[in-house]
Amino acid sequence: ARTGEPLAVSPQAAYVAVVHGFFRFLEEKRLILLNPARSVPLPKRRRLPRALSEAQLRRMMGAHEPASARGQRDHAVLELLYGTGLRLSECVQLDLQDLDLVEGTLLVRDGKGRKDRYVPLSGQAAKALALYLRESRPLLEKPTQASHGALFLSRYGRRLGHFSVSLAVHMAAEAAGVTASPHVLRHSYATHLLQGGADVRQVQELL
């Protein structure tokens, strides 16, 4: 594995590793003739994405064309993903009624564990969303299309989908000379909060 890239270890993998170590110890001490754990494979460890630096994120956030409706929308999407740590699935299901710019909060429905949660908006996310709602969303909205009150709209006036959000992130990352995905922005959000002194439990609640 390359250095500097953390690995996520599940509780199951940790338990199996302990069992392997215990029976290996017994085998080395010649307390057992056969090691039964040899036939139990260790689960593969999942590599965590590398968090982006603040400088890389600034380049990404400035990659979209601010004068176009789609550019303002994609900029708001990126600021929201990084500024709240939302999952891709949570982002695309957002409705207008879930956003409260006055209070600076966002209601995330059916998140982890099928639970709803409120998350605070960063200042940059709130600013980008206000601009998008004021100038761009009215241009994207089509009377003939049923958007069902979706927060983010496609150029056809329908709810923005998973592919379009992922593409917006990819294009901004490419323009900034980095590799990123919605999950990388979520990981960067959590990493920067922890680096800033946030409590681990608070970050877990936000996520």
C-alpha cells in the first residue's frame, strides 16, 4: 500500500484479525497442533479516499462558469457537498422545503439508518445556494416538467440525477488538476472539521 493512504477496518475485519493473532500465538507456543484460523480468510480492507487540501478545494470551487445557470448550479452543488458532508444520494433527493437559508440549516431526509437530520450550512454554501435560487433555478425550471419541488434542477427542468452531480464534481476536479468524487468531498469535510478541533462524536452526528 502507498504510504499516507489510510485503510478503513470494519468491526468484522478487526475481530477476524484478533482471532488469527490468537491462534497464531497458540501455534507458535505449540499449544495446538492445528491452527483452525488458517482457513478463515481476512476480509479485504477498504481504502479511504485521500482528503483534498483547502487549496485544492478552492481551485475546484472556482472551476465553474459563474455567469451561466448551469455553472452557478454546479458551483452550489459543490459548495453544498463540501460544506455539509452530504452523500450523493442525499444531495439529489433534496427539496426546496428542506433548505432554510434564514436559519442556515438543511434538513436531510432518510439519511444513514433511515433517519432525518439537520445539518448547518457553511457560509460559502449558503451564499452559493442563495445565488443559484435567485438567478439560476428560475431559468432551469420548466412549467411543462414536474420537478416535484427539487432543489437542484437539470437543464430540462427535472430533478438533477446522480450522474449529473458526479459529472459536475469530476469536471471541476479535472479543471483543478485533482481527482475527486462526491465521497471525496464528504471525506474532506470530515477531515477538515477534525483538523479544526471538532469532536469526533459531533462530526459523526453531522454525517
